[in-house]
Amino acid sequence: KLGMAYKKDDNFGEWYSEVVVNSEMIEYYDISGCYILRPWAMEIWELLKEFFDAEIKKLKLKPYYFPLFVTENVLQKEKDHIEGFAPEVAWVTKSGKSELEAPIAIRPTSETVMYPYFSKWIRSHRDLPLRCNQWCNVVRWEFSNPTPFIRSREFLWQEGHTAFATKEEADEEVLQILELYRRIYEEFLAVPVSKGRKSEMEKFAGGLYTTSVEAFIPNTGRGIQGATSHCLGQNFAKMFDITFENEKGAREMVWQNSWAYTTRSVILTPYLIENLLSVLHKLFFLIMYRFLQIGVMVMTHGDDKGLVLPPRVAPIQVIVIPVPYKDADTTAIKGACESAVYTLNESGFRADLDTRENYSPGWKYSHWEMKGVPLRIEIGPKDLANKQVRIVRRDNGAKVDIPVDNLVDEVKALLDDIQANLLKTAKEKRDACIEVIHTWDEFTIALNNKRLILAPWCDEEEVEKDVKTRTKGDLGAAKTLCTPFDQPELPEGTLCFASGKPAKKWSFWGRSY
Ligand SMILES: O=C1CCCN[C@@H]1CCCn1cnc2cc(F)c(Cl)cc2c1=O
Ligand SMILES: [Mg+2]
């Protein structure tokens, strides 16, 4: 399908839905809540996984795979940590025609699966640190209101679970992992994020504190939590009796972290909020977000011609298209295309060519623009005669003719420039949305102007709850997104915008997904 029916700035939700379909990222499946991830999405996921996996191996993480299933009594062990989550748990109750003696849960996250074995494996300080990461799927049957129920059944993620002898080691790793998440967003997806700490109300209830990277979508004025890195303190050590004998022979509880490259548990995409289309469509986005957080990249960089992929995650970075004229030497042109692809692949670029006879060059230009390929190379008779190629950038449409001999250097320079340009543009757009406010009136005006709000806060949970109550509405209430580590100056006497009490910190507030 060529061309977009919807414009990004006119109808964001529809535009988004069309882009991820037309770019052949995912396909509907006939069980609601399940989706087929097609190569154009899976290849991006695999590029991100390759980077993240290599980096955590440097941090001595070991790969594990724990069972998909967890018994009821083990799952129930975490009443406080799973309170509120219980309706999300999917259960296996039968095999064939016969009922199981006891229902078995499908993991919604793996704390209760893993930690009884952490308790068994950790005896002495010599068994620490324990560093476990698994790449797997998890199932959560989420319903979210007020939009008519939404189910996301299964998504892929990595979940890291680590145990240390001291809090200092745990605190350090939380930030090391958070930096990797920042790099995934800013260096690969070219999406600017803010590192910060979640409030007591927004953090993972089972943990000690939560840090996150927060993205923002200017079109909808909503924040999106990108990934989370929790310090669990000794809470789970107490619940699961995960203790070790220290050097002095005394018994101590371990300090733990858990972190996931995942998305918020309930993502109401702009689509769900603004365009109540069929349930199928809604599930589609939830999965899109869940699986890959690629939704943020699509929204950040996409335009009215379709996807715009940052080169570092583009499954194809350069597409070479022959432009044959009727009487031209099509064989020579095709040969030039093949050698250009060969040269680029040899130099480590992901290049491919589209020599399909049944499509015109024009059709191919639109097709590969829709899929967001960063560079297109056209080779026609004139280019052949002049020993040059024409290169067209997807991000700004610029065309440049370059000598074949400079192909590799030019392509490298262009791809690097595209990667940097996408992040720079996204950062400028995001920063233009940030509004520093000091009073409640300024806050409500900024909120309605779809701004990312930076406000002085007294850090009291009651006030956070009060802001939610006072901003309740069909677009969702305002909430704290994070307290950025990078704190602006807080002049003596600055008052909290919502309570008038002495402010303790600057926090990002806004509506979110
Ligand atoms: O976010 C992470 C990083 C990776 C490991 N997990 C933590 C916390 C997950 C919270 N959470 C999130 N969703 C859940 C859904 C459930 F059905 C149940 Cl039983 C529990 C939970 C739950 O604990
Ligand atoms: Mg959830």
C-alpha cells in the first residue's frame, strides 16, 4: 500500500496506526492480544538486544532461562507486591480434557519464579554478586479504564535480577543499567530521555526505589516511561529468605535490583485516547509498545511519508535502486547496483538492492520511504556514464551526486549525520515542550498546552495525590513522571506549585501513557 491517508499533525493516532502497518512491522493475529512481529520490527528488536546483551555481559550478567509457569502458592507469596496485579495473571487450569490438580500461573514477571532459587543458591558472601538476566516473554492480562477493556497478552522483554552483599553495590548497578537504557534511546532510537527517580507513589511497590528514563511525545503532550531500574533493597530478601554468611560468619540479607527494558504496564497509545477504533486496533498498539518501545521511535521521527529510521537500528540502512531507461544498458546498471551493495556490505553497512522488475523506480522510492530506510541510492544511465551515484536522504530529502569511488566514505558520513540530526531535532522539539512553572495556574495552563512541566515540589505524596484528583479528566490526570537527576538550581524560599509549602526538588509532571 502506498502513500499515507493520514497526516501526522492532523490525526496522530490514525497516522501512527497506518505507519506501523504500511511499514510491514507487525501483522494482526486472530487471537486478540496476540500479534505477529514481522522482520521489519524483529530486526530492530534484535539490533537493540545485540547491543544491550553485549553491554550487560561486560557487567558480568549471566544468561538464565526460568520456567514460564509458576505455582499458585509461590505467586501468592508476594501479596503486597502483587496486590492489584492479581486480575492480570493468566492461569493454566487444564491439560487436554483433564483439570490440573492446582492451577498454574503464566509468569507476568519473574521475581516469584526466581527468588526461591536465589535463596537456595546464595549461602556465602562468595556466592555474591549474583547477576541474572533472561530474555523471555511474559503474559499480563491487562484491563485499563476508562477506555473499553484492553488486553495485551504477551510481550518480549529482558528482565535483570541481581543480588549484592552491600547497598552500595546495588545502588551503583541501578545507575549502570539506567545508563544503558539511556543509550538505547538516545544512541540507537535517537529518542531523547530524562533520567530520574520515580516518586514513592509511582515506584514499584515491592522495591526500595525506582529509577527510569522518561520520553515525551510532543504531538500528544504525553510522557512515556521508557525503561525502569529498581533497587529492591532487602524487601525480597526478607520475603524469600535470601541471606548469606559474611566474612565474619554473621548472616545478612542480600541487597537486590531488578530492571527491565520494557514499557509501562498499561500503555494507552495516543490512538486509544483520541480515536476509539476497533478493539483489535487498540490491542495492536499495546503490543507494539510493549514489545519494542519502538512506538516511541515511530512517533518521534515518523513523517507524512511514513517511518524514518535512525541508521543504527535500520534493518536496511541503504537501499540501491536501478533506474533503467528503455534503451539503456540495464545489465550494466544492474551490475553497478550490485557492486555498490557489495562494497557497502563489505564495509559493514546494511545495504540491499531492489531489482524487482514489476515495480517502477517511483513506486520503489515511495515504498522504501514508507519503511523509513535512511538512504536511497539511485543509479541510472547518466550516473553510470559519470561514474557517480545519486544519494537521497530520508530524513530531509536532500539529494547529492557522489563519485562511486567515494561511496563508502560518503555513505558513512551521511548515516552518521542522519543519526545525529534525528536526535538533535527530537531533543529540540522535546526541549521546546518543557515549561518551568511556579504556580497552580501556570501548571494547569501548561498542562492544557500539552507541555512537559518542570515544577518545584514539596515531595509530599498527599500533594501528588491531590494534583491527580484536581486534574482528573477524560485525557487522564497529571502525575509525576520523574525527579530528574539533573536538578536545576532551587532558590531558597521557592514554594511548591501545588501546596505552597517549601519546595524540596524540581520534578517533571504531565499526562502520560
Ligand atoms: O519492572 C520490573 C523489572 C523486571 C522485573 N519486575 C519488575 C517489577 C514488575 C512489577 N510488576 C508488574 N506487573 C505485574 C503483574 C502481575 F500480574 C504480577 Cl503477579 C506482578 C507484577 C509486578 O510485580
Ligand atoms: Mg501491569
